[in-house]
Amino acid sequence: MGVVPRFRDMRQANDNGRMTKRCEQNFMTRGMKADRQTAAESLEVIHVWLIEDHPDFRNTVMRVLALQPDFQASAFKTCEEALARLAAGDSVHVILLDIGLPGMSGLDGITEFKTISPATQIIMLTAFDDPPKVKRAIRAGATGYLLKTAEAQQITASIREVLHGGAPLDSHIARQVLAMMSTHVASGASYGLAPRELEVLEGLVEGKTVKQIASDLSVSYHTVDTYLRRLYQKLDVQSRSLAVSKALQQHLV
């Protein structure tokens, strides 16, 4: 499996995402000082759920999340447990979701979570990096896709990024998404998408933020925001994840 290692002292993560104790220590400490400073600037509580059946990795990530003063984190071993809590009325802003889970898989869980709580952002956090799973996750409504080799700061930053309109992707996964795009002929005629709107949609699929898209197109943030509203209206979607899903599914970019 083509996972790109991110730790100098880390053995290749196996299919269960097992990590050595030394690697866990690095995962806990790298980049945390800067991220704590970022967190201190926020006053709102961010509810984060981790759905992960591997105890060592689950405990490590929960310790990382606990270091963020504005995060309120809960952990679940299965999608079924989390769905029951969500159906009971609990709210969550961001879900970190593994794929290989007992019972319902993370890929099947995406649709269930989005059905109950459309506003909840889902970031895949998994050892799987094969294109079929990546494509299926994005099409189902996942907003981001990270591998378990991601550093602690990347995970916490990604949680904040999705809440500000971003779509965080591991660099290896981003290359796969671009490869998916390159295999199809661009066509937005069926939705009447203007050239600029197609460029904005391309940026969304590549995981760029509104600010990054504005910089690439040499226009203002508010101009891109206007394009986004028109884009959502033409595609009949209400979020960037659904726009990306439709773009990939229907080969719009």
C-alpha cells in the first residue's frame, strides 16, 4: 500500500494502523505549540468525534485532541455507536472517521451521518489509500481525507480547515484526486457552468480554500464567494462536499 511515511522513526503502519510507543510520542508533540496558539484565538467549542476501533491509535488521537482548549472530543469504536448518539440529539461539528471498522464500514457510515446531520463535516482518517475507497468517500460526502501517518498538527489543523470551508487532503490523496480529474474530459455544459465557475469547482475538487482559489484566479475572496453561490445553485447542492461529489461523479471537471 502506497502510504507516504511522515515520521522519521516510524515503522510502516500496518492495515490496523498500529503505531509504536516512540512514534506515538512524536505524534503527540510535533507542531503542537503552534496549534495551541491558534486554538487560543477561538472562543467557540468545536465538537469532534473520533470513530476508530484500534485502541492504541484511538487513545493517541484523543490525547492530541484534548490538548486543544476549544475542542470537545468523544470517541467511538463503531459507526453504530456514534449514529445512536447522533439520532438521540447529540451534535457534532467534525467527525474523524476510519474505514475498516467492525459492523458498518466508515464508507457506508458517511451517508448515514450526512442524512441525520448534513452540516457535520467528515474527515476520513484511515490507513487505506487505494483510489476506489478515496473516490467512494468523496462521492459519499467526505470533506477531507487523511492517512494515519499524518502528524498531530495536520489533524487538528484539518479540523479547523473544514469549518472554514476547506477540504483537507493528504498530499498523496490529492495527487489521486487530480489523477481522477485528468482521466475525464471537462464538461459543465449540462449545468450551464461558466468558465470561471468551472475553475472554482476545479479548485474545490483539489481541496483548496476560498482564499487559495481567489489567489489562483487573481480575484477577491468575495468574488469567489459569489461564484460559489452561483455554482451551488446551478448544481443544486448546499455544501462544497456535495459539489465535489457531484463534480467527480458526473465528470464535470
